[in-house]
Amino acid sequence: MTWIAKPSGTQSIDTRDEPYVTDAMKAKWTTDILPKYETSHGALMPVLHDLQHAVGWIPLQAMAEVAAFLSIAPSEVLDTATFYEEYHTEPIGQHVIGICQSIACEACGHQAILDHVRSRLDIEPHQTTLDGRFTLMAMECLGACDTAPCCLVNSTRHDNITIEQLDAIIDALPDKVE
Ligand code: FES
């Protein structure tokens, strides 16, 4: 197997004039998040969560802005944002459907559910439908192994899910997430 290194050193960053990290965000993070942590680095994950909630995903420019705000290296922000699957480093669809693929859900039929959604949406995990409506994710443990199989639709977890139930949930999703 050959390892392919990311061209991080020469990677260009698409930027826009308007910053992603606004003055209001900085004020909120300074008041609500930073005091809870001994170092600014400790605040990185909640800051990224808040940023993603506001923007929808975490562009490279936003990572650089977060790094500047927290006085840490941009590479530390990049490492964190790309390590945890809960952070989206590409634009996502209006609705995110995550199927747990960890061991309890695997033993309880996750593959059939995942295959069904792949087929229904005609996309693979970590892809978004062409109309931008759905992103499909294969996720690690959602913390509800005793009620496997589980899925996450947007921010709501569904336990003991069946294909029929998930179909009904997808059918009922609105065209836009407010
Ligand atoms: S393995 Fe699926 S919730 Fe834990």
C-alpha cells in the first residue's frame, strides 16, 4: 500500500472578502466559551461546533480565522476539523442522514439500512445529492448501542430504526432546514 500525502504545504485556500468568523461570534466565544477552558486550544471544539452551526460547514478560510482567534496554528484546527466526522469540511446538503456503522449497529443490520438509503438517494456515504437536498454519512457509534440500529437525521437520533421507519422520516423532511 502506498500512502498518499496531502499537499497541505502547497494547498491554496479559496477565500472570500467577508470573514466567516464575525465580531459577534468572537464576542460570544470570548464570553461563553473561552472562560470554560484553561487554554484557548481547549476551546477549539466548541468554537468549531458554533461556527459550523452558523455557517453550515467549516471552510479552510474559516479554519484560518479560528486559528487566529485562538492564537493556535491553522494546522491544529485543520487536524481537529478533519479528524472528527461531526465536522463538515465540505458543503453539505439541507439534510444530513447518518447511519451508524459501529459494531452494535453492524450486528443489528446497519448494512441493509445503509444500502437502502444509498440506493434511494443514489449517492455513496459522504456524498451529497446533486440537488443539494441530502448528505449521507456512515457514522461511528452514536452512543445508543442498546437500541441499535440507530441513525441520526440532522440532529435527531432515531433508535431501533427500520428501513420503513427511516423512509417515512426522509419522506417527511421539509424542503429547507430553517
Ligand atoms: S454502535 Fe451504533 S449506537 Fe453504538
